[in-house]
Amino acid sequence: MNTYGNLQKIYDGKRTYAITPHIRGGFVTPDTLEKIAKVARKYNGVLKITSGQRILITNLQQEDLEDIWKELNMEPAVKSQNSVKNVEICPAGFCKRSKYNTIGMGTKLSKKYQWMEMPCRTKIGVAGCRNACGSIYAKDIGIIADKNGIMVVAGGSAGYNPRIADIIEKDLNEKEALLLVDCIFDYYKEKAEEGEKLSFFIDRIGIDKFRDDVVDIFKK
């Protein structure tokens, strides 16, 4: 059984592990929070709120991981390296700055793309205004609502190779924005090399060609 545990630290020869249950868009019920806390307490875990809107449980023993997953009865946030790792969603429908309630769009994207295999690890971000909470411009694909419609960006990256995402199209409605995301992913999966992050792929072929090809597919 794959216990989806990541080695964290080795102290005096003793290894500790961490797991990250999937929490869609960072929205979690009190019951789920209580369950996570109960399991963490039982196995001497330490809880960490991650930048990906999830809860990491660390300081765990490898031999306990299988039982911990059974007691949590939750899916792991990441099942394979080269896949859609998460969809980050801002609290649009609950925020006074929101120009459009993008929570539904983020949920649709999460249900469709979470864990889907990609040429490289991929993150999606969804925000209800131009503040772009959740570092949307650093995501592989982002959706940002504005007063005149929805904008789709692509090619963002953080870490060792930071890159601000490029605007692909703007002033879209919800249906159009979701369709454009589909077109971007289809093009990326067909044309990119194995292990090639979307930002690297865009830089290799050029943003103008990428945008033109994707928009051409979108408008057909």
C-alpha cells in the first residue's frame, strides 16, 4: 500500500514523516477539522497550515501511516508527482472585494483536474478579483475575475524559477473561461515534453505562439 508519506527529518537516526490530506479549495467543515485534530493527537502529530490551502500532519512514524489514512478516511492531496497538485481558491463569495463568485469555478476545476496526469507538476489558482489572493500569477494556470469579466492567465511559477503568468484572454464569461482552461491543458499535454513545466514550455515556444495556438483552438 502507498501510504503517501513524505520523509521530513532524521534526528539521531529516527525518521519522521508527514502526510497531507486533500481539502478542496481550502474549505473544510468543523467535523473534518475535529477528525484531523483527533488523529493528530492520537499519533503525536504536529499540524501545519500549508501555502496550498491544506493541513499537513507531520512528526508521524512510518509504521502508523496506513492506520492514520484509514482513520482519516480522506484522499491524499498528491498522488503522483507529475499531476495537478491542487486548485487554490480565494473566499470570493464571502469577500467584499469580489467581482464574481469564483468559488464554483474553482470547485469545478478541482473536481475535473485534481490528480490528473500532466507533463509536469501543475497548480491552478482561482480568484474573485484583481488582488489575486493565493498568488494566482505564480500558478501554472489562473483565473481572475474583474469588473468586465474573467481573465485567464498561464505560465506562472515560483520557487527556483520564478515567472509571472501571461494573460491569455480576458473579459470572458464563466463558461468561456473554463473552456479556455480546457484548451490550454489539452495543448500543453499534447505538445510539451515529459517533465516540462508549463512555464518552461511557454518560454521554449514563445508566448505569442502559445497564445495564438491556444486561442485558435478555443475559438473553433
